[in-house]
Amino acid sequence: MGLLDGKVALVTGARKGIGKAVALKFAEQGADVAISCRELNDTVLATVAELEQYGTRVKAYASDAADFEQSHALVESVVADFGRIDILVNNAGITKDSLMLRMTEEQWDAVINTNLKSAFNFTHAVTPLMARRRAGSIINISSVVGTNGNAGQCNYSASKAGLIGLTMSFAKEMGARGVRCNAIAPGFIVTDMTDKLNDTIKESIISSVTLGRMGTADEIANAALFLASDMSSYIRGEVLKVTGGMR
């Protein structure tokens, strides 16, 4: 018996990395899982095949998470295919790092739209569904840089800080209607994004972590499972830091 038996989850940006790990964890725990990605390529199809091994219903959808109309249309498609949405994980995210002196408007807008506006789009789309059922869990994947900041990532930090504000405000709006909303703020996790960092930066990061290593996507997925399940029934508007004890 899984912690999410009978639940339907939608995970955005689940092609790989944290989103994929969350989708796999949810399927392992009995949830039917819908994943959204910008396009249905071979990597997405391979993720679907991995999810299907758990025997729950799985489907991938192509959508630009930053587009309001596409996001709403995707939610309608998921409801048509699965019947409802119990869990939403707003994970879609990109980086376009640069110092403010050199950052372009395109770099700013792309990150804000993909990381923050996408969460608005999907939350806006599922709110009426969850409110009518007086149940649901929304999990926003923020970041420790949303609370601490990081040089060269003003756009990314702003988008992740925005997710925290969205989480807290929405939780106050919908708490009485039985809809939970919480955020996870990962520290530095081994993903394609951190693989781009040079060894000097990686060593500096690891030296600031009490555990002496970067985290794994599966460790973030465990936190998401807790917030998605009934084990977190009395938790709303919180930011769960999963950082390995960053100093």
C-alpha cells in the first residue's frame, strides 16, 4: 500500500532531474502521474517508460509552462484523461546566469516566466478544481537561493523568492477550503544545472554543507512525497529547506 494510492499528480518540468525524481517517487507510492514538458522527445518517452514500471497510469503532455493558455489547456486535458488532480508540483525551471551588469532583458524575462509565471499559470488552473473538492496539495519547488540570494543569479533568485511569496499567500487564501500549499527550498542538488559549475565552485559549495556533499534529486523527491501525502495534513504555507545543513 502506497502513501499516494488513488491520487492523481501533475508534475511540471519532469523530463529529468528533480521533476523526474518526484514523478518516479509518486508513481512508486501509488499515484497516477501526469508530467508536462516543453516537447515530447526521446528523453521524455524514456521517463514515461520508467514511470510505467510501477503499474499506475502515466501520461506526458507537451506544453510551454510559461504560457497561460497552454497551461490551462493542459490541466483540462489531464482532468479529461485522469478525472481530477489531487497534487500539483510546480517544478518547471531554467537558469540564465549573468551578473546584473551584463544581464539582458531576455535573460530576466525567460527565467521569471518559466520559473515563476508558470507556477501562477498552473496554480490558477487547478484552484477551482481543488476548491470544489475541498482537498489538494500544491508544492512549489523553490531554492535556497530564493532565501539567501546568489551572485550572478539575480533573475533565478528573484523567481525562487517569488515562489515562496506565492506559496505563503496562496496558503492563506485556500487553507480554509482544504487546499494545502507548501514550498521546498533545495540546496545544491546534483542535476544538469549543477553539473555546469566548475570544480572550484563545487568545492566551495560542498565546504559550506554540513554533510560534506551535494544532495540528490531523490532526497528532494522524499520531501515532496511528505508534502503530497496526508502525513503533512496540518502543514500549510511552509518552506521546507533541504540543504544538507548549509552554513
